[in-house]
Amino acid sequence: MEQLPKDPVILMGFINMKLRDFYPSLDELCADMQIDRSELISNLAQGGFEYNPAANKFW
């Protein structure tokens, strides 16, 4: 996860852009980008964001 933005707001925008443009699910994004899913969710939760699988985005 060292290549990802550290700021939760910027990270949320980056991940949502990737989900919108390239990946149909968070699992596929994490597998392809070699990101630990639970660590990503935890980092974004610190900024108050949670994943909505129906919308395939964090809010």
C-alpha cells in the first residue's frame, strides 16, 4: 500500500476512480493491484468512509 495516497480523502477519490473506470468490485481491484483489502478498508474507515458494494464505491 506504500504506492497509494496516505491522506484518506485523496485515497478515497483514487480508489473510487479506479473502481468506476476499471474494476467491477473491490475484490478485483485489490487482487489486481496487490492491495490488502482489510488494510485498505481500515485506512479509509479512519477518514469516515465505508465501502458500498451495491454502488461499488466508498462514501
